[in-house]
Amino acid sequence: MPPALPWIMWGLGALFYCYGFFQRTSPSVMVDELMREFAVGATLAGTLSGLYFYTYAGLQIPVGLILDRFGPRRVLAVSCALAGAGSALFALADSLMMAYAGRLMIGGAVAFTWVGALLIISRWFPSGRFAMISGLTLALGMAGGVGGQAPLALLIAEVGWRGALGIAAALALVLAALIALVVRDHGPFLARPDPATPEAPRKGLVAGLARVLRNPQTYTVGLYGAALTSPMLAFAGLWGVPYLERLHGVEREVAALATSAMMIGWAIGAPLMGWLSDRLRRRRRVMLLASSGSLLTLAAALYAPGLPFEAVAVLLVANGVFGGGMVLCFAAGREHNPAWAAGAALGVVNMLAMSSGAIFQPLLGWLLDQGWDGVMEAGRRVYSAAAFQDAVWVLVLMQGVAVTAALLTRETHGRPRAEDT
């Protein structure tokens, strides 16, 4: 086997995850266009963007089971093609319901990206490199998130939001063909049950899911991931651009650069926190470091009085670096559950982590609508600085929840459960 082949296969899986992240953040630079095109307020705009997470998070349990059963090659190739079809549907939407259907389809298709990429890692790389390469995967996802902001804003200015999403649809079809041709299911580190042990999964996939769902630590690390992810999904992913425009008076492209910088911080922090955790063989300690840093930097960026825009941008980058520590919820979730149920464990944890997007994008939109003072401009609602500040406090609160979840996580020392070694 060529030494580069595992990296090529991982790279294709990570590129699909990158594409999914692009679709996740793309509404943030077309909020005004979407509200004007479909004549909706912030609540429905948040719902339109958040529908992505409804199918994404809701499918994570079957995603793990499907990937365990059929392997990553066929599943990722088909889902990538469906993601392209969903992007085309959204680009062609002539009604709000059709746009809803497109976002739901995109979210359901890219639901396979993260767990699929992690499954490739678990089958083709040794366990001692899992957290670091998972962090690299998240870093590539952040590159997609950055592409869905300032670069997409420039593309929209040239070809419109419909044309930009049409280009994205074509790229997904090309990537689907490459995944089908290159990725292989069975690697040297494929976890197989030992029939001599009492943990052998004679009941198959359902037994693995039941085992994962009975484990309290699954929910603890999932809550940690959801809380730490909420600023990136709700702020950088949708409401950060209009927030910075309103509170700091910057242009949309400049605001998009600042929220993109927050994702660049994630791209730095995810592999860094993964490497540090692997090096120290400590999950809980690094999780606590990441969540505490995220709490302090986000609170300062959003509520410290009199900060210039440049200082806020730096704090958002720092928050992204600490927020990248959410990648450890997957390493901890995998190590707290049997190896033969890895797909189910990763799926459940990812479902819990990504539920924050489904919750907080519409919630912030609803809070904005509650604070709307009736001002309209060019056919869309305009929200005051006070309305934005009254909405984003929930994201700071969630960072405190992340700290609590880190404290409740049991240390694994970077090793799987004793009965699985």
C-alpha cells in the first residue's frame, strides 16, 4: 500500500467535511438577500439557516450505524452527490418552502461528513494519532467555513447568491466521483470484535447504539461539544456579520473577515488542542483549558465596554483557538465507549454537539425579533445595537455550561475502555 494512500483517503473525506462547513456558514453573508428575497424577519431567516442543523443533527445516530454497516466509501460518495443536488435546489428556489427543502436536503446529506472522516481516521491510522488528525479535519472544515464568508461575499457580488450556490452544487458532484474512486472501507486499524470477550456485539448495530446511549459520559462530552460550538455555529455561522456591522459600523466584507478570523482560530486551535491532549494523555484537563478560555474571550469580545473593532477581532480569533478544543469531545466519546461501537459513539456525540446550531441560530433570531423597534430598510428589518446585545448573552452562558461539562468528564488518559484493550 502506498504510504500516501491513507492521507489521500482522509483528505477526500476531510474535503467533503470542508464542503459541508461551507454550506453551514454560507447564509451568514446572504442574510439581507434572503430576508429580502423571501420577505421574512430574523426568526424565519434563522430558521432557514438552522434547518441545515435539524437534519444534520437528527441523522447523526443513523449516520453512525449506516457507516458501521456499509463503510465510508459508498456512503460518502452518495451523500456528497445529494449535497450537490440540495445546493442546486436551494439556488433555484422560488418560494420559502422550496428553500427550506434545499437546506434540509443539504443538512441531511452532509450529516455523514464528520463521522465519515473520523471513521476513515480510525480505520487507517493508529489510535495515538486520532485526536491530532481529528483536529486537522476540523481545521480543514474551518477553511470551508471561511470560504463561506468573505470569499463567498465577493463571489455573490459578482454572480449573485443563486449563481454562487449553483457553482457549489457542481463542485460537490466532482468530489463525489473522487470519493467513489479512491476511498476504501477496510484499513489496517479496522476495529473488529473479539469473539472471546463478553463484549462481542452479537446483536450487531443495535447493541452498539444501546451501549453508547446507556453511558452517561456520552451525554457529558456531547453537552461539552454543543456548548463550546455554539458561538461558532450561531455567531460566526450566521449572526456575527450583522452584529459587527451594527455595533462597530464596519462594512459587510470587513465583518465577514472578522468572523472568518474566528474560524481561522478554530483551524489553529483544533489540531493544537488535539496534539496537546495526545501529548499529555489528558482529555479532561485540556477540555477545561479550552472551555475556560472560550468563556473569558467571548465575554470580553461581546460585552467589554469601549473596545475598538480591532481588539474585538483579536478576541474572536482567540475565542476560535479555544473553541477548537471541542474536537476533544469526539476523542473522549470514542474512548468512553467500546471500539466496536465507534461509529455509533461518534454519531451520538456529533448529534449532541451539532444540535447547538439547530437551537441557537433560530433562538438568536427570535431574541432579535423581540427587541426589534419596527425600523425597516430596503424591504428588510433593521435591528438595533441594543437588540443584538440582548440576544447574544445566551452564547456566553453556554460557555459556562461547557466549563461545567468539562469538570464532569472522567479522564481516559487517551486510552480506550479497559475491557476493549
